[in-house]
Amino acid sequence: MGYDTAAKIDPESVIDEEWGGMWFLKEPLATDELGITVLELEPDGKGMEHDETDSGQEEVYYVVEGTVDIELPDADETVTLESDEAIRLDPDETRQIHNRGDERVKLVLVGAPL
């Protein structure tokens, strides 16, 4: 078969529902290199601070709904993204996603090794 399909809720969320949800779709879609994740954060929710140096994976974050801050501690900078905006991150760039707004936000996170 030349394609696979998946729904956000096919895998279980890896974060507690009180903070939103995070669903990794790489396995359900049977991708070899490309990772795709749906992340929803409640107000005051945040993702884990991390980089992808070990995996060599660059990432793109696309905001579907809401406004989020992407903190970049190495650059001592915060990038604010609104709906229909995206950011691409090098593997060695430390990042953390924050929802400082009053509404739940929804992002699609995509990553693949360089």
C-alpha cells in the first residue's frame, strides 16, 4: 500500500490531560524518518525544554490555533507565533514552548534528521 492514515487520538497522549495533550503520529503513520506530533497546551502549559543535538533532527512548529511563545535560551530570545505561523529550528537550538494566553493552543510539530 502506498499510504497510511492516522487520527490524532490513535496513540495515547504522552502528557496529562490537564495540560492539554501530545500525540506522536510517527508510529501510527509508519514513517521511516519523518516525525509528526500534535501538541495542545492549556493556558500556562509548556513543553519540555530540549534540543535535538543527539538525534540531529531539525524541527518545524506550525501553530494551528492560538498564540505561543517559543523560548530560545541559547539565543536569549523568545519568538511569539500566532495561528498559521511557523518556525524552523536547528537540531542544536534549545527550545521550549509556552502557552501564556487564555485559550488552549494547538500546534503541529514536524521533525526529520538533516
